[in-house]
Amino acid sequence: MENSSVLSSRLIALAGGLLLITAITWLNWPQALPKTNLTLAQYPDNLVNNVPEEPKQPVMPEDAVGNQGDLAFVWQDQLYVAEAVNGSVRALSDSGRAIAPAWSHDGEWLAYIRITDTETNRGPLWLVRRDGSEAHEVQGLPGPLWYVSFEWSPTANQLAVAVHGNGLWLVPTTGKPEQLDPAPWLYRPAWSPDGRYIAYNFCLSGDTPKSDGDHDILCVMDIKQRQRHDLVQTNDAGVRVLGWWPDGNGILYWEVPAHGGSVATDGIMIQSVSLAYTQIKGQPIVTAANADPVGTVLKRADAKSPQPVELVTTLPKLHWTKFTHEGKLLAVMGFGRIAWAEKQLVLVDPKTGKVEQLPPPAGHTALDPDIYDADRRIAFVAAPDLGFDVWGLTEEESADWQAKRTLWVRDQNGQLRELTQAGGDIYGPTWSDNGKQIRYFSHEALWTIAADNQSAPQKIIDLGPCEANGIYGAIDYNTYFAWYGR
């Protein structure tokens, strides 16, 4: 019995030792923990490489647009809208490359080009509501468009569209486009202020102008009657419509000798033709003012018809022309394609051709004007005038000249003030709705600055890399944004 008791005690001690060894071994054995996602901030690669990732959506400071008005802009190739009322930013496109946003008259729709041909920056026309709904490509237009090919009606949600080689089209926000005129070699359309008529050009020699007979006609299409009226026939020259007088009683256009693109680049004359609205058989038609007999159309070949009035020579750039509320044209006057030589602002009466010159700061050329009609203040860009002896700039010289593009204001009394806090590299200044701020493009971003120059500028939005339109310093970035309001 005694031997049996001793054996049992030894077995119990052995078992306890084995259990203790097993426990110690288990506690020190590497454990297979459950899989857990330890990713921090959703940027594992960037944490390793310490490189910040590009933001997923545009970031704007609070109240960045504020009293500026609603803003449509292109960011990383996509179209967005920023609303002044609540400061919200909303994406309106999700693929492709958007360019040239344009607001409808009521601000409910945006039109833009989705680029499919990167060499020419052309593509199909798209429409979308400001809330992002009803986005669609316009079907039925025969060919790609570029940024000057379309214009919203000032009174209705429909567009006039010029399709190269396929004429003038009317495009509603819903429904199918309608071809109004197969007008060949059509440059761009322009609506009358009342939304009743569209001005455009018609090349008589067809879609390929001939050197011995490339006459153009300045036409007006009556939208209600679907009737075309020919107003002016050129003599071996093309027509590029600039726009209507603010009161609708005339049209401005550039006359391009022999349809020459290079000739136009060096500056061409703005022509102004007055119109009258008369009744024939109870129907309103457009006729030349003072034409004989009343109700006939204006043609230059008709010696009895009044001839268009020559205004000033400018480069055919829409962003270098603005109409004032009193009906005068604010424009950049000057010959030569180089923006750094002898360009100055003028105010022109389109009825009489009378020109009021607005001298730039000494030693400078004046570009990119905008006027605040309430008090006639003019915001513009001034840059060093290098003269016509300088026909080209090296990359370094160009960067230096662009850095000296500064923001200026011409007051009601003609006094010039530089907004020094805005810095350099300024493009496309425009006035805010209340006239207290000036918006502009600089260093791939949109900015705003107080017109009294009493505070530093505020960045509205970084747009990122932007491709400029234009050459020889006569460039703009307006295809990347559009303000709704003024």
C-alpha cells in the first residue's frame, strides 16, 4: 500500500509538470492573430513614400464665391459648379474631358464640350442641369464642335450652334436639333438681345473658299418665321460675327480679307451695320436702316443702301471686347498679333464710329478689359510694351513678361490705379456683381481681390494645369470657367 501511494504521488507530480511545461510552451508560441485592416487614412502607399495624394474633389475656402456669383469650372478635366448661396460644390460630369462651360440665360442649364479630338480640342456638345440631372450628349449634330461654336439664347433655353461644314442649328435642352441653314464655312452665331434673331455668316463659294470669289454674306435668321435675311455681302472677304448692339439695332462683325486666318491674326477692322425693324404684310422683318425702298435688305453692292461703318482694328478675340450698358464697345485696339506691342483700350460708338482712346500706363500695353457699368470703372491687364521690334520671346523672356502682367483699374475720372497686392501673371479680370471685387486667373487658379486694393487676394479654386488659348501673349483661360451673373 505504501509503495502504491508513493507511485500515485509521483504520477501526479509528473502530470503537473507536463501541464506546466505545456502551458509555458503555449504562451511563448507565435500566435496567428485574426486578419485586421490596419490601413490609416486610406493612403498606405503615400504613408510609405510620404507623398500626399491629389484630392478627390476640389477644395474651396468657405464663402469663396460669396458675392462673386455662381461659378462653373473645370477641375481635373471634370465640370463642377460652385453656388454662391450655400457654398456647395457639385460635380456635373464624371468622365471624359470637359471644356468651355456656358450658362443658360436663367442659370438652370450648362452647356459644354466633351473633347474627343485632342489635337483640335473639339468634341460633342453636352447639356446638364445645374443640379447634375438630365446630363446628356446632344444627339443629331453632324460633327464635333469647338468652344466658339455655340451660344445660348438670351431669353430661352435653346442654343444656336455652328457646325463647321454643316451650317446653323437650333438645339433645345430636350428634343432633337434642327438645322436652320446649311450655311457653309460658318464661323460662329450670335443672338439678338430679344432672342428673336441669330446673326451668322454664309460663304457664297461653298465650304472651301476660293481665292477668286470667296464672298461672304452677313445673314440674320428669324427664329419664329424660319426666314433668312441677307444684310451685307463682302468683296472677296469673310465675315466673323462679333455680336449685336445692346439695343438690337445693329450688328458688329470682323471682315477677313480672303478668309485669311493669318491675316485675321494680325488684326482686322470691326464693321458696324445698323438695322431697322419694319412691317411687311403684317410680319416683322429685319432690314437695313434707311434702306430705299423700306423693307429691302442691305447689300454692299447696292449703292442706295447705307454702307457699314468702320470702327477700329483689333485682333478677333471675343474676350477683348465688351459692350457697355450705354451701347458703346470697349475693345483692345491695335495691329499685330503680338500682345506686347502697342495695344490700348478704346470706347467706340457703333452708330457713328467715334473712338475715345483710353491710354494705358506709360510704357505698357493694355489687355483683357472689363467694365463695371454702374460707375464706368474698367478693370484691365497692363504689361510692358516691348514694341514691334520684338517678334518672338524665349521661354525665359516669355515667363518674365507674363510675370509682369499686372492688374489695373481705370476710375470714372480716368485715373489709373495698380492693384499691387494681386501680383503678376494676371489674365481675364472681371467685376463681381456688386462691383467691390475683381475676379481673375493667375498661376493656374482663380482669385478675387478687393477693388480698393486694401486687402490681399483670396484664392477661389486651384484649377490645376490649364492650356491657354491664343498665341504671342494674346491668350486667355476662359474655357476653364464661367461666372453666372454679370
